[in-house]
Amino acid sequence: MNPALVGAGLAVLFTGMIAAADGITKLVSGSYEAPQLYAMSAALVVLMSAGAARASKGESLRIKSVRPMALRSVLTVVAAVAFFQAFRLLPFADVFLFIGLIPLIAASLSGPMLGEAPRPLAWLALSLGAGGVLFLLPGGISGAQAGHAWALLAALSGATSMLLARVIAKVERAPLAQVFWPNLGLALTMAVALPFVWKPMGLMDGVWVVAYAFFLFGARYVSAEAMRLLPAYVAMPVMNVQFVWMVAIGIFAFGELPSLGTVLGVMLVIASGLWLVAEETLSKGAAQRA
């Protein structure tokens, strides 16, 4: 199969998993502090990764790209805390404004970091997506608040972390290691703060944490593979499809109905992602025929 199509399929699978994880974050963020959620869930993801590596008998958790992985782990911690605060302070769907900025940040950095500057048609598609993002800004720039600052920090750190996943994937295929090390860093960092914020957790909340860890493990595994198969400026706009899931979760779980502008914005963002996949698929096909 065409790698671009496989990568796009994995990117869409990622969107469903990460949106489910984000929904759980929104659900528990009002009752617990970030270190409690992340220390427990990241520890579970570390155990899942180690268990999967042992069961595979072929994939090691050792990594050659030590420096990129160390920086990716630090940025993962920053992004996790920033997204937690954003989900606590903003309506669920509003956080998508900044998630929608991630492909634009990735596009601007993919040239210097990866040597993968977008082609002219790709820039047009990214511009279309940027126009869609403008529809998603609640109340305009004047409506900005602390939650938006946290969300912007999350977008910047999250985009750079995913670009580093692409940097590592171009050198070695190690998706389980890409899950293991950032989550180990997250678990250790949050464990330091855990004694100061710990609250007794009921059985149902514990179940939600386990579910969060499961979705996070799956999402980070398939995203590492998607970033291996697709240029970053293509993979990340496709991942914006998660807004469909986020709107659905917002409606059915939190009673947050999207505005008409939000709906128009997401249609433009998703059209941008489809355009980029089509452009990448056609260019790969032309290169193979040549």
C-alpha cells in the first residue's frame, strides 16, 4: 500500500484515541491535580510499553537518538501539564483552536529541523487550514485569557515534540521506545509533586485513569508510526480530524454545543488535511513512476 495512505490511516486512528484521552482529561481535571493523573497514567503506559517490548521479542526500548529523545521527553512533560491546565480553564472544543495551530507550527519548523519544507501546493493547503482556525477563536483575540496562554504553550511544545518523533523515526524505527521514554520522564516528574497534591481516588475515577493510559499508549504508538511514514506537515493536519471526535465528546459528555463558526472552521481544517494527503500521495506516486 502507498505509505502516505497507511500513514494517513494511522493518523486518523490516532485522532480517535487521543480525543478519548482528552475527554477523560476534561472529565477528571476538575477533581484532581495534573500530577495525580499523569503520574498514575504515565506509569501504566511505561509498564504497557515494557510489556509489549518483551512480548514482541524483536523490538528493544534502547534508542540511538539519545539527545532528541531526551528533549522530546522534556517537551512531553511541558505539553501534558499545559494541556491539562487548558482543559481545566477552557470549554472542551475551544482547546482545538490551539491544536489546530500545531500543523502550522510544524510546517514552519519542519524545514530547519527535518529538511522537509512544504511544497507550494502544501503551503496553500496549510493556509486553508489557518483560515479555518480563525473561525475557531472564541470571542476574537480580545477574548484571550489564561487558558489560551496554557493552550498556546501546549501547542508549541506538543508540535516540537512530534517533530522530534519524526527526527528519531528517520534514523531508527522504535515506536515502543518513543512511547516508553517520554512517559517515563512524565511519570518521574509528576511523582515528585504527587505527595503534595494526592487526593483519595474512587473506584470509577481509577477506571478512568486506566482507560486514559490505554488510549494514550495506543495514540502515541500509532502517532510514532504515522510520523515515520508521512512528512510532519502532512501528518499533523490529518490529525486535526480529532476535532470531530472532540465536538462529539463535548456535546454528549459535557453538553457543549459548537457554534456555526466552529463548524465552518473545522470543515476548512479537515479539507486542508485531505488536500495535503492527496498531494503527498500523488507526489509519491509520480516519484515511484519516475
